[in-house]
Amino acid sequence: MTALGLAQLGSLLGSGVDRITFSVPGDVPVVPDAPGARQWLREELSKAPYEAARPTWFDRVSQGFLDWINSLNVSGDGSLQGWLPAVAIILVLAALVAGWLLFGAPRLARRRQAASDLFGTIDQRSSAEMRTAAGSAASRGDWSLACEEIFRALARGLAERTVLSVTPGTTAHDFAVRARLTFPSRGPALALAAHTFDRVRYLEQAATEPDYRALATLEAELRAASPVTLAPLAEAGRS
């Protein structure tokens, strides 16, 4: 069926004619009824040339985008001056998102990691959780692990009270020196605690029950003690 014949068929169907005469090879007259004519029309449209001419999903999306562009306010000279503020806002928002992804998220991750770093180990537990772990290790007779856990609990507890912060790279000895300024009466015990932690953690020397008991006592005392302010320390230095 030619394109002209197809157009005539559609016109007749639209006009309400329910009987149409077609000519087929051999000049045999065929008079289909309306349902038959519709079936012939569907068969004709399903042929490859018509299927190839049907718009794809990409064509429909592209046309929708072009229709949206054409719907924007276009000035008399054909430029999109009325739409420039929206373009500027979109570009600014895109720049802000890109800047946050490049700089904000990594810095936030570094701050969280710095807050969790404790003597070379990323540990997000609270001081209470560390004390519980120390007690559990002590109940099993693992005095080395118990000493490590209770010393970490001591440091994390002071950080939670904002008495003393532990930054990445801080060693047990550095922590003891700084803590002695805040708790001067516990200076010798702090130095011994740091020595015990280094000996067990890095020299892999076995700790004993007295080592753990001394650390646990110091941790409990510092948890209950009030820090000494800088002013009394300065006055004591002048006297």
C-alpha cells in the first residue's frame, strides 16, 4: 500500500465510512468492513519503514529538552537574557557542591579521624566502654591488654571532659607530661603509667596484676579529681 493510499484509508476511517473498496493485484475488488480496514492499517504501520521512522526514547527526551528551552523567556534579539539569573544560580550551586566534595568532606573526615586517634590507633569507643574492656581483660588474667585499655580509658576520659586533648601523634609520654600540669599531685603516677603503657604496647613486655591495679587506681582518681587551673599554677611558680 502506498503512502497516498494509506492517507486515503485513514481519511475514510476518520470520516465514519464503514465500507471501503480496495484494489488488489488482478483488479479483484475487495470491500472490507471497518474492523478489517483498521486491521489492514495496523499491519501497514507495523512494517519496517514505519518502525524505523518512529521516534526513539532519545528523540523524545531531546525534543522535550528543546521544547523546554523554547519555552523560556527569549528577548527580542533572540538572546536568553531573562534566563541568565537562573543560569548564574545553577552555576553557583554547582560550584558550591563541587567545593564541598573536594574540600569540605575530606576535612570533616580528617576531623573525625583526629578525634578518634588515640596513641596511634583509631578508636571511637567511650572511656566507659574502654574501662569495661579493661575489666573484662583483667578478669581473664590478660594483664597486658587490661593495662592498655585502662590507660586509653584514662586519656579518653580527660578528652571527654575537655580537660586534655589527645591529637594524632601524641605519645603516652607526651600525654603524661601535659596531664601533670593539670594534675600536679599525680605527676609521678602519670609518668609511671605512661612507662607501663609503652613497655606493654611497644616493647611487648608482659604486664602484671600490680601494673594494672596501679593504672586502674590512677584512672579512678583522675576521673574524680578536679583539674588545677592555670592561674594557681602561675601563682605557685612565682612563690
